Amino acid sequence: MSTLSSGVSSFPICPSLFLCSSTRGRSNRGSCSRGRLTSSCGSGCTGLVNDKCDSSSVSWSTPSSSSCRVSPTAASSSSSSSSLSIGEFLSGGSFLSGSRSLQCALIRRRRWDFSVRFMAPTPGQEAGFQNGRLHSAASKADLTKVQEVDAHFQHEIHAVSSAGQYVVEDAEHTLIEPSDEFRRTALIPSREKYDALYRESVKDPDAFWSRIAAEFYWKEKWEVNDGKVHIENFDIRKGPIKVEWFKGGKTNICYNALDRHVEAGRASDIAMYWEGNEPGYDSTVTFGKLLELVCQVANYLRSVGVNKGDAVVIYMPMLVELPVAMLACARIGAIHSVVFAGFSADSLAQRILDCKPKVVLTANGVMRGAKLINLKSIVDSALAQSKEQGHAVETCVVYANEVATKKEQTAWVGERDVWWQDVIPRQASKSEVEWVDAEDPLFLLYTSGSTGKPKGVLHTTGGYMVYTATTFKHAFDYQPGDIYWCTADCGWITGHSYLTYGPLLNGATVVNFEGVPTYPDAGRCWEIVDKYKVTIFYTAPTAIRSLMRAGDEPVKKHSRASLRMLGSVGEPINPAAWKWYYEVVGDSRCPISDTWWQTETGGFMITPVPGAFPLKPGSATFPFFGVQPAIVDENGNELEGECSGYLCIKASWPSAFRTLYGDHARYETTYFAPFKGFYFSGDGCHRDKDGYYWLTGRVDDVINVSGHRIGSAEVESALVLHHQCAEAAVVGYDHDVKGQGIYAFVTLVEGVEYSEELRKALIAKVRYQIGPFAAPDIIHWAPGLPKTRSGKIMRRILRKIAANQIDELGDVSTLADPGVVEQLIELKHK
């Protein structure tokens, strides 16, 4: 076997691979003869090398008239016989199959037996789909990253494209079957059972969800009209978009999450293990105690004038008091708006001004790893801004987190601020439940948008309660006695649906972790797993990749014997990370629920149901019950079978968000106008020949950094607030840990010189305006930006430059000033 140098890394490679247009993207295999791979497609293609080769070049010949054409962009297309070195291929070569561009990623496996499979497209501004295939405008490759990921699988070279993503996979190990032992106790143990339930859920969703909803407590039952328990209009041409489920039903999600279990005799059962940032700081909370804490906070909120329908902003770290505050709001019918305690004062002020709360709940500080974050100073600044702009918050309740910051070191506003410990413990431990309509608001959660203004996603009570509880139960195969740990923060939708509401509605015991996965060392997660005997572990690909980089030893020095289920959330997980997670963390015995969903959906939409069917590394597999996905082309035509395009949903589900707070017109134009009759997710997707769904990420200008959706316009707006920044344009690029990183092109005010100090100041400006997670990874000085004559910034070109795809910039003659491109290239590494 040859050792080939790619310019990125040197590794043994024997990629027996090919793809041709006649296979329409399906996996295909070829045979190798004398160092050349011969296809079996019947079109006469030959090409590439296998493990018997000793040449450092990839060669192939193609009949010029063949319907199957494979050619390298680095070579002359006029020749019917071409060659391309592995180094050229990995650093910028691509394959063109008809109008389809193929970007290959090489994934080292235990066995050297590969096939090529079209994984999924990520349509960019220049990429559209017709009949499931990229049209000619998207025919050029967009190799955005060639990167090395080390750990158990030593080398994975990604080639991620705005037109498509391809991976080379071990064809003999694509399907991961659940073990017989797992299936014996699984809630849904077979594909036949899943198929039967899914058919029922889409054929008669009203009966299906009514039966499940009846398992919860309702003070009054919902309305039924002609057998229907829901109303929906997804077609903007037919009038205003509208979704309602179980309207007229009176319930309370807090009662169902806590009181119901206490009344069933589970008051002394453990509801939550809290694990602090520092090892050794922990606590245990029973269902009975959790209910008492919730009632005390609920009583206090009522005492300061918070009533049903009022908003309460929560800006707290991952203390027990954070989910307590959420549940307390739900108990009295108030609308909670949790803001991640890491957002800047400006971002917090923006959210306060939007929902106008009477009360803000916070803490004086928090330690994240070894770093102190002074939350109270951020809140003080946000409240000052809010007051200046017309809304004065009456009460700020501050939890004294003295592990991080002493009370005497905390700034104070006498008439407004009160210590949590001074007012909450003195409240009565019982509180009346406010029974609310199923369609009454439960919470607001702000998510980034491409226009720069965060969107206030509004979820209501009844449908959200039923759906999150059901998805949690089946996606994780929850069984009584399971100990469940979701590493997410409650500042994000995952912390709402799958750390707080979904698990507690099922009576599950949850682990609530204040710290970060790698502090004080990379073994912290597995230490916690062993400490609490965690059976279900749910985290993000970013965390998985960070832990991969530390190697196997921090994992294997801990038992992890209690684990039986793993989960992934926040972004598509690359197959190498999936297999490391499965084989190293899960000892090849724990199924992985790789879940796709959004803040807007409220709950899982496409997810494995462990025990029901085999898994494919990197695939979210199949839709959950009641979810009807549709992959459409650029004209909104639904595609059938194996295809690639834009992911939409064609019918409502109970936890669908109902509107954007205060802006229903934006709700309709953002999600329902692009493809009439569908909810548009904003994601690209591929469905393979077996029906499995593969998510490829955003198709708009939202960048997914470590699972956090950040609008490019938000970052650009923050940059230009610096007095020396005249203009900025931001794009995403592949990051080996974060998934995507932020690449900022910055034009300075005339006469200002580039400097390292200014670069740092610009990054600091974004950190201050938005938060540390939105800080640009790269600042690229730009004398000008590539714009059309109408003034539109050509982000396609910026993405190419960010990805170092200089040879694939395409036609720049339409730019107002084509010379700008050369200037940007010259300044790329300066």
C-alpha cells in the first residue's frame, strides 16, 4: 500500500472508489485491475486506484461519447484520458458527473473497502435543484475545506460544498443493527411496528395524537370538530398561516411534569442530579423538593405582579434554579423567555425590549471552566439600555452564586434588585396551578435570523407538552429507572425540550451540569456518567469532536458500563465522529439517536427510533410519528425516491411554533412563502435509496457554530459598530471542532491601517455586542467587497476565497470592480 502526501497529511490510502452519472448518485462498486478501477455501470468508465496500486497518481480514461463522464477540474476536459495526483485531488480537484459536482471525503476505516455515495447537498446562492439534480449553474465544485480530524479514525478529509457533500464510506459497515438484547426491551422493537405507527400517525393524526394526549392530565378536554383536534393552514395562498392543536383543552405543563408524579407516590424519587462546574460541588433534588422550589418561585412572581400572559426573562447559568424558574412561570401561566447566559448586554437588552418583562431572573456570576463570567454586570448594562429605550424592568432577582462571585462584590441597584436567597425561601411551598388553554403561550425563545434581528419563536402549551414528551420517550427508548443526561444549556431549545420538559413529563431522572465537557480535563463527562450511572447521554457533535481530539484514553479510563443509549443534537454529525462516538464511547453497543429538529419545531422531526431499524453513521434516518417531510426542488416541486434538494414539512405537528412574537408577517414570509404549501426548514437534505435522510446544513445566511445558529447579518452589524470599520461581510467555513466557523471580510475606514491590535478590537466588539460564541475566527482585510453593479455582495465568491478555492471562483466579469477579487486573494494570509 502506498503512502501518499496530500499536502495536509501523509497517510496510507487505497480508495477503491468511483461515481458516474448513470448511477444517479447511488452507491456503486467497481473492480480493480492493475491499479485501475473498472466500473460495473456498463458505460465503460474506468478510473482511480485501489489498495494494489503503487502509483501516486489517480488515472482514468473515459469514452468521450459515454453517458457516464468522470473528469477532473484540474485537467483538460478536451482529453478523453486524464490524470490527477492525489495531492491535487485532495487540495482542489473535483469530479464532475453530468451537471453534478462531486466532492469526495476520504474516511479511514478499519478495512480498506470503499464506495462513493452522494450524501447530501447544501444548496448555496448559486445552487438550485431541478428534478432532484443540481442544474448547470451549480456544476462547479465548491471544496470549502480540506481538514484533518485525528483520534480513533486517524484521517478524515472533508470536502463540503455549497452544491453538495459526498463521503466515501465503508460499504460493508454502513448499517448498524441494534443488538438482540436491546430489541428485547425496546418500546418499538421492529421496523414493522414503527411502520404501522407511522402510517397511522399520518393517515389519522387527530386520532393518533388524541390517544397520546389522553395520557396526560387535562382539567378540561379539548374541542373536537368533525373528528379533528387540530386546525392548520400551511399554504399562504389560502390565507393566514395558522396552526392549532387541542384548542379548548385546559391543562398545565408544570402540573404534568411534577404534581402528577408526586401525587402518584414518587415524591421521594430523584428528579435531578445537579453537578457543579468544579468537581465535588453537587446536589440531589427529589420530585417533591423540586415541586416545593417551583411553588416558592411561583408565589414570589405572583407577589410582584406577574400574572398569566406576562413575560419573565431568565438569564441564569445551569443551576437547579434555572429549570425551577421555567417551571414556576409555566405554573402561573407566565411566558418565560430564557436567554443564554453568555449573550452580550446588547443582545439581552434587545430581547428585553421585545417582550417587555416585569421581572428578570439572573445570578451574580458563574464559572465556566476556569473562566468567571460576571452575569450581573451584563444584566445591569442591558437593563440600563432597556430603560433608555422605553422599558424599565421593575424587579431583578439575583441568585447569589458565591462559588463564582461573592455578594459583596456584586454591583447593586437598591430599588430594583433583590437577592434570590432573601425572597424565595420565605415563600409558601404550595402554589395554585393556573389552568391554561392548550393554545396559550408557554415560552418565547429567540433564534438568529438572516436579517440580523433575532426571531422570537413562540411555543404554546398543549401540543408542545404532548409532542416533546412523546419524542423523548421514543427517540431515547426511555424506560423507568433510566438516568438521562443532556449536556445542553436551557438557553437553547434543547434545554427546554430535552433537559426540562420532555424528561420530567416522563418522570425521568435528569443530570443538570453547570460546567463544560473538558473541564478540568477531557475525562469529565465520563466521570459524571460513572458517578450517576447515566444510561442515556445526549450531546452535540461539537462536544464529540472536542473529546475525540483528546483521544481514547480519557474515555476508556472510565467504565461507562451504565450507558445504553447515546444521542446527538445541534448540527449534522460527520460519520467519523459518529463512529468514534459509537465504538469508543458506546463500546459498539449503544444505539445513537442522531436527531434533526429546530427551535421552531419544538421537538424531534427526523430521528432514529432505537430498536426499530438499523442506523447509518451520519444519517438522521426517518421521520418521527406524524412528521411528513418533503424534499423539493428550487421550484417547490416535491421529489420522490432518492433525491436531493430543500427540506420542507408538508403538514403540521403538535409542537410546531405558532408565530414569531409580534411579527406574524415575518413568520409567514420566512417559513411559508419560499415554497407554497410547505413549512421550509432552511436546510438542505438528501434522501438515499433506502429512504434514509441526510441533513447537510443551512442554505441561508445563518451560520451554525457549535450548534448555535448565528445570523451573518448580526455579526456584520456588530463589526460595523466599530468606528474604524466601514463595511463587513461574513460567511461560514468548515471548522474541525465547531462544525462551522465565522470568516469576516472587513473594509476599514479610509486612511486606517491594518493592524493586529485592530483585528483584536474588532473581534472584541463582536464578543461584546453578541457574545463570545459569535466572535469571528478569521478577519480578512478587504479594501473592497465583490459586488454586482446593483450593489449585491457576491457571497459565493467570498466563500470560495475563505475556502481557498481560488481556481474555482467562476466568472467575475459581472462584478462592478473585478479587481477587488485579486486584492482579496493577495491579502488572504495577511
